[in-house]
Amino acid sequence: MSDDRTIERDRMRFTRNTLSSNLVLLAILFNVFYFINIYKSDINHVVGNYYYQLRIGVSIIFNLIFMLAAFLSSEGIKNYKVSYAYALFVLGAMQIIRIFILPLNALKTEVTVAGQTGTVMGMGQFTLVTIYLVLSGICCFAAAVIGLKRSRELNEHLASLGLSANA
């Protein structure tokens, strides 16, 4: 191994994995955009009481839990903790799965309010919230892959030095 690479790997012991951490924070930002967009009130698109159901309450609670778990994972992955990379894979997969729960259901659900029938969510809004969830999931996956690679690299380097690895 070259001396430059050894120095770079040794330097990882004293620096943070900010790329992975920032990607997770970006995933949280995309989730906030999703959160705002899905629950925004549109005067021209009244949907009655569709958003006052148990499913929506669970969705709001999940959004809060996602943001908390993602933030904690960003702090863990910043310190090269491998277990947080696996948590980010799960969070990314959950963001993709969420597309098929609330947004797709709202796109397919028709409501009649004041004699007019329409879907709860228009195709434009569905596309936008889907993009937000996909981007959030991709950021989680990218952070996990980068974090896993860098964590393993640091752990191998520490093992070669005879130091205990970071779990």
C-alpha cells in the first residue's frame, strides 16, 4: 500500500465522515419537503375529511420517527459506526415503500365534496411527493454505502495497527 493511502487512512481516525452525515441530513430535508407537500392545504382542491383519519396520524408519527432515527444515524455514521449504515439501509427502503402507502392511496381515492368528484391527490402532487421520497431514500442509501465502505476501511486500518476496531 502506498504511503499516501496509509496516511489518508490513518487520518480517518481523527476526522469525521461528514459526507455520509450530510447526505442523511439532506434525506431529512427531502422528507420535510414531502411532509409539507402531502399535508398542505390547497383551496382549489378540497378533499373533505380524507386527511382526518388514523392512517394520516400514523403517517405523521412515522415522519417524526423517521426524522429522529435519521438524525441519530447521521451522528453515528459520522463517527464511522457500521451499525448505523445498516439502519440507513432500512430507513432508505422505508422511504421507498412509503410511496405505495399514503401517496398512491390518495392518488387512487376519489372523493365527492360539494357535488364535485375528484381524486384526493392530483398527478402533479403525487409526482412531486414521490420524487421527494425517492430522493430521501437515495440519500439514505448513498450515505449507508459510503459510511459502510469508510467504516470498514478504517476498521481494517486500525486492525493492521493493532488497535481495537470501531463497531
